[in-house]
Amino acid sequence: VQPAPLSRALYEALIPTGPLRVPDVPNPGGPVGYRSAALPVVSGSVIKVTDATGDPNYFVALPAGVQLIPETVALIISNANLARQKVLDSDPATIAGLPQAVGFDVSMYPKGPLTLLDKGAEPVTCVLWQKGSGESQSAVTTVSGRRLPIPVGDEARVVTLVSGPDRGAASNVYIGSDAPNFLQVTGVEPDSPRAESLWWVSNSGVRFGVPTQGGDESRTRDALGLTAAPVPAPWSVIRWLPAGPALSYAAAMTQHDTVIPDTPAKVLDKQGG
């Protein structure tokens, strides 16, 4: 299987985690004190237990006891053949009578088995970051498909940015008709407590800084009609929007002899005859 290219923007929008490796099982294949004829486990044995609802749960045998693990970890350990035996079947009562242990962290592993997507059939991959009003944690998900995950007919709202990747901006941006445009930077982590810089985002995808300190902070926000609370958004997404000038009272009252131009952009190719 060949990995697909990953853009810097997509990479930064994902929550960083540790690498998915075979867990460090102590003395794999070695004896454990709770082995029995009914459950002939060794260190590194994977045990499958089906509960009353029919759902499978997985455990790994460690010298100190059994540890509950996600199905993904069970597959990794089983494929690595640490115990040199097949997955063992057991029942809830037997597992409940065994010592419990925690030998390694499994929080970074996916809960279920991995599914590889055909990028030829689903060439578009996006990260969705959501945090509702009053919610303490955000939700990060990925979606893939043949087109952008926007309403049919909204393709005309996709704006091509003059800046582009050559100057650290996105190639294109889409701002939905009901999207919030007064944002406050937070971290990409689900429980990030960060509440940092404020930005107002135009329909064309340009971000304008709004002062968060200084004497004209409230005056600027009142003048712009920004009386509602800002909506949190991760910097890993906001930073790809081209930056306009700061929306401050002091900046608006400053005189200029000329309008400062954008840095030179690519010359458009001639189209047509």
C-alpha cells in the first residue's frame, strides 16, 4: 500500500498523537501466575470476550494481570505474534476473576480496526473541527469523498486566493453563508483552554485582526458591531487565511499618502483567443 500525499494544512489540523507501534509487552511469551487449563495464557496473549450484547472486548495478558485494549491494539499484538499463539476466547466471568493491570497507554490508538480508503475513488480528504456553544470539548473528525463537503450549488462560493501556498496561504477558501466570522484562536486539542487573538473573517476568506488589549479595544468592537462572543477556532486553520490590516480605531485614524499594495502575485495566464 502506497501512502497518499498529505498537505501541510491537513497535517497541522489533525490532533498530534504518538506513533502507532507494537506496545511494549513485558517478557512476551513468558509465563504468568494466573494461567489455567481453561485459559492457557502467556505474557502477550490476546483474549477475546463477548459481552451480553454480543459486542467483543479484547484483553492482553501481562505478568501483573490482564489489560483491556481496543480492537486495534488487539490486532497489532496478534499480528506481531508476541505470544506465539492464536487469539484466545473467554467469558466475562472468567476475565472478572483475573487480576487487572495497566501496562501501557492505549489512548492514542483508534478504537476500531483501520479502514484504508481508495484515494482514486475518494480523492478529497478534509478535517472537521467543531465546538458548540457551551461545550467544554471540541470534536475533530475526518471525512473523505469525491468532492468538497459543501452543499451542492455552493461551488461558486469557493474563492481562489491570490496569495496561495507560495506565501503561506491556502489555495482556495470556502466560507459558508451561515459560517461565523468573528473568531477567537484556541488550540486544536479537544480540551484546549486557550483563548487568544481575535479575528474577523470576510466572505472572501481574508482575516483581519481585532485588538484584544489597549484603550480602543471596546471602541473598535462596538464600531464593527462585534458585540456577540467570538466563536473558537484553531490557529492551525485560521493561519492559512491571508491576513489583512488590523481593524483598530487607531489604524483607521492614521493617514496615508498611498494605499499599501499586496506583494506581487502570479500573472494570470491569458485565456480565450
